[in-house]
Amino acid sequence: MVLDLVVIGLAINVGPLHNSAFILLLSAPRGVRKGLAFILAWLGCLVLVLAVVILLTGGKPPAPRSAPSTVALALKLALGIGMVVYAESKRRRSGSGRPHATPKWLGRLDSASGWTAAGLGVILQPWGLVAAGAATVVQAHLSSLGSYVALMAFCLLATSGLIAMELYTTFRPAKSRAKLGALRDWTESHQDQVIVTLSLLVGVWLVAKSIYQLV
């Protein structure tokens, strides 16, 4: 479980879309407060998803080869295949020479409220990766404190980039504007490559692990 959650948590952390939106929120008036609202909603959503899974499973994985176990593995396999297919589709579109269009709603984040920032923290979750994390937890035996520490570490890992940017803006507001702006420019100019790489790597990982456990 731990290795799977590390891979998924890292992929969530470096996702380009939510990071670009978060940087824009930090750059807006009262950006630190809006960033905090985004982080709390983002982290709360992750915790809620895991809590629901734990409540449904009771912290005990389904028996090997049972129907629930097979369904969980099949879900991870389907998610992995979907990510690989999406990566290839995205690669072909980006290789067609068509310019990457920036979503119009990103340009309106300067006037976003704290509630809007919190809503974006939920909406911009990479739900495919979150679902993969949930399917991993279904198969976990949560019988020790270490297991719950691993889940907490997963949530923090998936949020660590946002927390780092929030703290940097809070304590170094002057320097953070230029550096985070440069990070956003790089992220937007390499967005397709990042998405393709992340989707392909995580997709292949999920497919390989699922097939191994199914066989």
C-alpha cells in the first residue's frame, strides 16, 4: 500500500492545472487567505474520501480472490488503462501543432472569493488519481498506527506543494510573486508534457500492479 500511495501522492502533488490555479489565487488580493481556503478544502476532500473508504471496509481488506477484492483490482486496472489511453491521446493532440488554449476561467481568479477558492480546491482534485488512491486503501489492512500514519502522509504528500507555496507567500511575499510567477509560466508552457508523463507513468504502474495481483 505504502509504495502505491507514494506514487499516487507524488503524481497528485505535481499536477499542473491545480498548481496554476493556486498560484493565481495567491497572486490575487488577499491571496494568502484564498490559498488557505483552497488548501483546507483540498485536504478535507482527500481525508473525506479516505474516511468513507475506511468506514465501508472497516479497515480490513476483502479476502483475496473474493468479488470485492477483484472489483477493487479491476477498478485500478481500468483507471490505469484509462490514464495510458489519455496520455497517448494528449500526446497526439499536443504534437499536432495546435496552440495550447488557457482556460478562460483562470483569468477570472483575481476576483474570486474565499468560497470560490474553497470550491476550486474540491473541483480541481485529479479525481482519477484520487480514485486510484481510494482503490488502494480498499485493499489495505489498517490494523496498526503505522497504517494510519501512512494515510496521513499520503494526504500531506499530495498537498505538500500547495502548503510550500502558501508558506513561501506568507513569509516572503515580495520574492514569492516573481518566483511563483515564473513557476506558473513554466507549468503552463509544459502543461501537456507534464500531464502526458504523469498519466503514462502512473497508468503503467497501476496496470502492472493490478495485473500482477489479479494473476
